[in-house]
Amino acid sequence: MALEGLTSFSVSPLRWATVIGLIAASMGAVFGVWIVVKALMLGDATSGYPSLVAIISFLGGIQLMSVGIVGEYVGKTYIESKRRPVYLTEEVIENREGMRQKASRKTTGTRHVKAV
């Protein structure tokens, strides 16, 4: 139930995925640059493990960020498909003068809605 409540009413978990993906990709890129600089400046021979970790974390972060962006787009499309109004109504004000005039002409009255 709690997971349903978190995912049903907002696209914020998708934004979190995008941000976490961006952070992971950035960390992977910084780690990759650090490995290259360390190898060039110190002449340190790099084994395959650090470069593999840098590449995997960078590509995994890019994938997570891409999924978050696509998911946010789908979430916004879903919210828009509900066709809910963009505004909330605080109160309904009846136009009694206009209703009297129109009632005499045998038409329906008008209603003015105050948007919040």
C-alpha cells in the first residue's frame, strides 16, 4: 500500500532516478578521468578492474538517467490524460442580477467561478 501511495500520485520517484543516474554517471566519469590522470602523471600501470568499474558505473548512470527521463515523460503524459483542471475552485459566486435578467428572458443563469 505504501509503495502504491508513493508511485500513484507523483512523478518524484522518477525524478529521483534521473538525479541518481546523473550522480552515478558523473562519479563514473570523474573516476575514469582520475584513472587516466594517475596513469599519465605517475606512470602507474592500471589494471583492468578500476577502468572496468569506471566504465560500468558511467554507463549504468547514463542508463538510469535515461530511464528516469523517459519515465518522467510517461508520468506527465499519464497525469495529462486524466484531464483534470489546472486550477482549484475556492468558491462559487452566483450572479443573481444576471440570473434575474435571464430568467425573465427564459434562459439559464450564469455562474462565475473564482480560481485559486
